[in-house]
Amino acid sequence: MTTTNPSPRTISVAIIGAGMSGLCMAAKLQDAGIEDFTLFEKADEVGGTWRDNTYPGLTCDVPSRYYTYSFRPNPDWSHMLPPGPEIQQYFREVATERDIRRHIRFGAEVRSAAFRDGKWWLTTPAGDEAFDVLVTATGILRIPRYPDIEGLDTFAGPMFHSARWDHSVSLPDKRIGLIGTGSTGVQITAELGGKVRGLTVFQRTAQWICPWPNPRVSERTKAALRRWPRLNAFGYWFYSRFVRSMFGVAPVRPGWQRWLYQTQCRWNLRLSVRDRELKKKLTPVDQPMCKRMIFAGHYYRAVQEPGVEIVTEPIVRVEPRGVVTADGTLHEVDLLVLATGFDAHAYVRPLAVTGEGGRTLEEAWADGATAYRSVAVPGFPNMFMFMGPHAPVGNDSLINIAEHQADYVTWWIEQLRAGRIVAASPTEEATKRYNEDMKAAMPQTVWTTGCRSWYLGKDGLPELFPWEPDRYSELLRAPQVTDFEVRTAL
Ligand code: NAP
């Protein structure tokens, strides 16, 4: 990989997105002494998902001690599981403290990116600009999915997607219709059940709920964490080991971890819901963990509050006054909330990305999205992506994944900067081999046991990592240069 006379170069890096991943990339570049980078952010603030999602009850179900960058502990989390607004505040602070904001262009939506003459040309409303390296950090659950229900547009009251919450609409006086019982719908129900005039939850598929307490962090604990930062580091280590050895393993390998979660879910339902009819409605047919596992403390309590109704009859249409189900009932509601999930398979799209020889990412992914170790695609030199296809987003904290991906990308940028290479992209052969290995390992995962979920890709297989998260960290820790087509001159 070395040239006869490598000479160091200044490398310019374009990062698309200033959410959790983009900020992580920026911080890692700073740590490597690389300051020539620009973040393009279409909104007017950092935070991505945590900026866009503001629904009542929004909480991350990864323990707060682990839902931080390892390089920036936070002694101030109010709860064991971090509330959404605190996470958003955390990212805002990181951007400010590390002086990343001066690298961010807000309101700058990148419309297209094309690789020409050894550079990535980005088109934004301000014009075209060239960079040596392109890093996409556009998030995974970014594009709201609206349900295709007859008459949805005819609803007379306010209606919005959970990721576009309209806070000008008052809630206590409303009869709310909520469509969707994924992680989002469950958190909204747990928060609003019993606190609003009525809550009708339209459940298409029952979900398993894993009970998860969320105690407050006492002021004394926070003071101790501030005083002894090593305590924080220990908390990070402890929870990372806990999450990775339990939640990281359970979905991908049959064993006691899977048994434990599944048993917890079954007993949670058995012990928490007394009414037989309601229990029947809430009993899923799928195996626990086949869909994205839901961790929640108060859901079953909330659905038993007065004024809360679980409707399992399929929705047939929406009318101005409410939702009509297959049994002919019109469920009258004043507000309709669509907690119907996201298009999780868009990745960087709809951004138009064109690689070498004019081949677009759309063409490269015509049969389904694939990548080399979730970060790079053959034919797209010097382009790296966060949370690409098959990242371990189904069994690890996304922040941890982002850190490993950022370190990996930084390693390649350092090769470019040292002048050892001028371009690198994974070979077709290595990418194919990697994806075939993953495909072969999928049947042992719980995700292939027959449920419908956003995890499944075009081929009906989960677009997830079928092994433990530690294995993914290992794969990224040691870049395999022989898997790459590396050029030392253009
Ligand atoms: P989701 O898991 O995709 O759930 C969407 C829900 O909407 C499902 O219940 C689905 O039913 C229902 N639905 C979709 N279209 C429908 C239609 N036409 N009619 C009736 N029901 C319909 O979406 P989400 O709840 O927003 O969660 C997405 C992901 O975000 C989660 O899996 C998780 O990874 C992440 N998340 C994380 C947290 C956290 O605490 N870390 C919190 C919230 C979200 P079916 O099940 O029948 O498809």
C-alpha cells in the first residue's frame, strides 16, 4: 500500500448530517488532528433523530450511562434511561464544547454527490463544492412512513406523524386516535394513557413488552459522578458489557439470554393484565424479540387506565370524524397520531449519489442495499457511511456503533492524509463474500422467525448484523486492506 515517496496531503472531508453520527465523526477527526471538515445539515440545529422526535414520553431504552460517547461522559442524566430532550441537550453541548459548530453549515441540504476526477462533488443550494472524502451520517430512522389508509386526508381534526409532533395541539381535552404499537406508540401510550380525554390505540400486531424500570438518578449520585469521573467510566463499561452480553447476544444466538428476555416478556403480560379479553388482544403470535424488542415500564398499566381502548379490528378507512374498522364501528377521535414507523431502508437516499463510471447508488442497490462491513460500497471510492446496511442496530447502542465506524473511517482518512493512497473502495468480491457469510448466519437469529418488522429488507431477510456486537467492533478495529481496491495514483 505504500508509494515510493509518500507525501502528506491536506484532506478535506464532507460529512452529511450533524446528528449523533456526524458529530461523532467530527470529534474523532478533531482528535486525529484533522480540521479540514465540513458538516452539511439541512435543519437549523444538531441532533438528528433527537431533534426531530419530540413526542410525549420519548425516552431512549438504552441505559443512559451507555448512551453517551465514550469520550464525553455525562454525569447529569436524570434517569437510568435518558429522556429524549436530555439527549438532544447532550448533543447540543457536545457540538458547542468541541467547537464543532463552526464546521457546520446549517440549512444546507445536499442534493447530490458525485465522484469525478478523484473528488466528491457536492451540490447544495449554495452551489457545487469538491471534497476528498465523503462521509454520510444521515441516520437510519429519518424518513417517516405514512400509512396507506383510505380517506386519511379527509380527517377533519389535527393529524401528524409521531416524528413531526405538533406541540401547538393541546392534548388533555382530546380523544386521541393512535395508530401503531411499536416502540414509539408504546411510549406515547404509556405517557398519555389516563391523562387525556380518550386514547384509542389501533393495534395491527400485538407486541411483546419487556418490563424495564426507569428510576431517577439521585442528586447525590450525580454529585459523586461529577466528583469522581472514574465512576462514570465504570458505569459506561458496566452498562456496555451488560447491554452487549445480554441484548447483544439474545437475538442472534439461541441460549439463556434469549430465554430470559422471552420469559420476562411472557410473565410481564401474564402478571400485568388481569382482564382476559384485554390479555388476549395484547398477546402476540410472534416470538419475543422477532420484532424490535420493546422495553417499557408502564405500558400495561396505561392501557388499563379509564378512557384507553385497544382496538384490534383492522382499520378500513378514515373519515372526517374518525377511524372506521372492519366491524363497521366508527371510532370518533379529535386528533390522529400516526406512530407508523420509518422507511428504514433508504439509508442515504433520496440523496443522489454517483460513484465511479457514473454508476449510482440506486443502481448498485437495485436488488437491495448491501455494503462492506456497513461502511463502504464497491465503486464508491473514498465514500463511507454510518449505519449502512447490516450494521448491528438491532442488538447494540447506536452510539457505540458510530464510534467504531468513526474510528474506522478516520483510519482510512489518515492513509489518504499520509499520502500512502489516493483512493480506496472495497472490492466487489470481498463485499459479496461478507454479505454471503451474513446471509448464511441469519437463520440462527430470532429476527427470521416469521414476523413482519422494519428489520426486513427487500429479500425478506433482516438488514441487520447476525452476530454479536463485539464481533462487529473487531471487524472494524482491524481494517483489512486486501479487501480494498487501493490506488496510489489517479
Ligand atoms: P415501528 O416499530 O415500525 O412500528 C410501527 C407501528 O405502526 C407498528 O405497530 C405497525 O404495525 C404499525 N403500522 C404501520 N402501518 C400501519 C397501518 N397501515 N395500519 C395500522 N398499523 C400500522 O415504528 P416505531 O414505533 O416508530 O419504532 C421504530 C424504531 O425506532 C424502533 O423499532 C426502535 O428501533 C426505534 N425507537 C427506539 C426507541 C428507543 O427507546 N430507543 C424509541 C422509539 C423508537 P405492524 O407491527 O403490524 O407492522
